[in-house]
Amino acid sequence: MDCAEILKILPDYTVGALEEHIAAHVRAHLAECESCRRELRALENTGALLGPMPAVDAPRDLWAAIQAQLEPRARRKPAWRVYWKPTVAVAAAAAILIAVLLAWPLMQAPVPLTPDLPVLATAEGTSYAEAQIAGAWDQPLADEASLALAMAVIEPENSGEMIQ
Amino acid sequence: MSTEAAEEKVVAKAQAGDQRAFGTLYSQYGRVIYSIIRHMIGNEETAADLAQETFIRAWRSLPRLQEPKAFGGWLRMIALNLTRDWVRADRPTEPLDGENDEEMARQWADDEAGPADRLRTSEQQRQVTEAVHRLNEDQRLVIVMHHLEGKPVAEIGRELGIPVGTVLSRLARGREALRIKLAPYVEE
């Protein structure tokens, strides 16, 4: 190892970070090189310059001064409690939006008035609705008043006979 | 329960808003935090103010601490950053004063022939403090814990949750950087 290589790893050597076989090479080089020994002393002096610091007691009233300035902190809520309210609000908003989107075409289409509804014709020349009302008339529990009203809407001129 | 596990529980309680748990953490770290700041700026009153600010900031930021076991290193970094900011606000490091400083001076005096002897002037102390502050955070923290607090590398590794090899590497790089910055005081 030459001086450049030694100087590169000398800081690691001073803190004992080198593997033993590498440290042995460094030791052998240092034994013969005054320049590198000088650098080693400078690194060791740096460590000595830094400390150790004497540990000193903090002022007695320091904790009281700190404590007086600690704002109370709300205890942390579980994640589900933090997030459930916004989640429900978003879900509700989404549901309303979907409902509006689905209903929109229905709200926009013109609703035909009852007289314009197509009436299916039967083979005998009577309408489908007339045939249904006539069939229902003979049922034991038929609501004759409602059926007569329906017939009056479909065929006003014949409805008087059925009601009588 | 190990000391580390017990401390993690206390940190977790403090994170949840328990001021008594935070008081326990102060009991454990108040002295060392005050000592680091006091050593770096050389004034009792300012050191007390900065130590107070360190713990208040820690309390406010505590819920955001991801690793409760890293509390000690995290707290030291708050103190070191506050000290750095204070020093860089163009305020000179003050000369030694009071009883504690006499204790410090006695320590320096024990090493009459060594480089520590040259630290007696406030300007030299300011240079060392500034050089330490110029290190990157990882190196600064390890340098302070090892050289100032006198902690063994294995203990630093445990406290910071990093391998011993990483501690040694940061120590070596930090010392290398300081050796360059403090050349006038360390070269023979």
C-alpha cells in the first residue's frame, strides 16, 4: 500500500473500522512513514479536540417551563373513525348522482296523454282494453264501478249501458 | 421487558398525547440534551432556552415520528439543528462562565499539552462548534454521541437502530471532515 491508499483509509483505521488484515497493512506502513504518522496524529487530535463534554444538570425549573407550554393533544382516533364520515358522504353523493343520471332520459322524454295510448285491436273488432274490461266484469270480486269508469274513458258512448 | 422496549412504549404513549409519558422522556433525556447545547454554545441561559424549545418542538412533532425506538437520535437532531440555527444567526459563542464552566475548564486543564488546551478561547470553541454543525446530519449525530457524550459505538448503533459498521463509517467520515476544517488546531 502506498501513502495515497493509506491516507484514504486512515480515518477508518483511527476509529477501528478496518478488518484486521487491512489494519495490519496500515500499521506496517505507519511504522516506516513519518508523513502518514503525522496525519494519523492530526486525526487523533481531532477526536481529542471534540470532547468528551462534561454532562451538566439542566436547570431545576426547566421541565416546569416546558410543561407550561405543552398544548394538550387530542388522542389519536382509529383510522376508521377518521375516515368513515367523508366516505359515507362521498358514497351518498355518488348514489344521488347515479340516480339522477338514470332518471334523466325519463325526465326528458315527453309523456303521452292517455287518449293517445295505442289500443290493441282484437279479432272481433273490439279493443284489447274493452275485451279485458268485459272479461273482468264477470269475476265474482270485480270492482264494477272502476271497470265502468275505465270503459267510459275508452268508449264513452257505450259506458252508460254497462253501468246500468 | 428490555429498556428499549420500555422506552418505545413510553414514546408511543407520549405520541398519543400523554404528557406524563413525555415527562418520563424528559427525565431520561433532559440532562444530555441540555449538556450538548450548553457545551456547544457556552451559555447557561441560552442553553436552557434552546433545551426548552427542543422539547416543545419534540412534543409538537412527536405524532409524526415513524420509529419510536429512534426517539433519542431524533430528539438530539432537533437540539443540534436548533443550536446550529442559533449559532448561525451571527451570535458569537459566549465565553465560559459559572460553576459548570469551571468544571469544563478543569477538564481542559487536565490535558495541558493536548489540543484541547487550545480551546480556551471562545473563538476556537466557535470554530469547533461551527465545524461540527457543517457536518451532514448523520455524521454530526454520531460524532456528538461518540465524542461529546462518550458513548461506545455499539450503544450508538443500538440507539439509532443502525449496524455498528455504519456507525464506524459515519464516525470516520465525520472525523475526516473535521480534521480538514480544524487543521490549524490539530496539525503539529
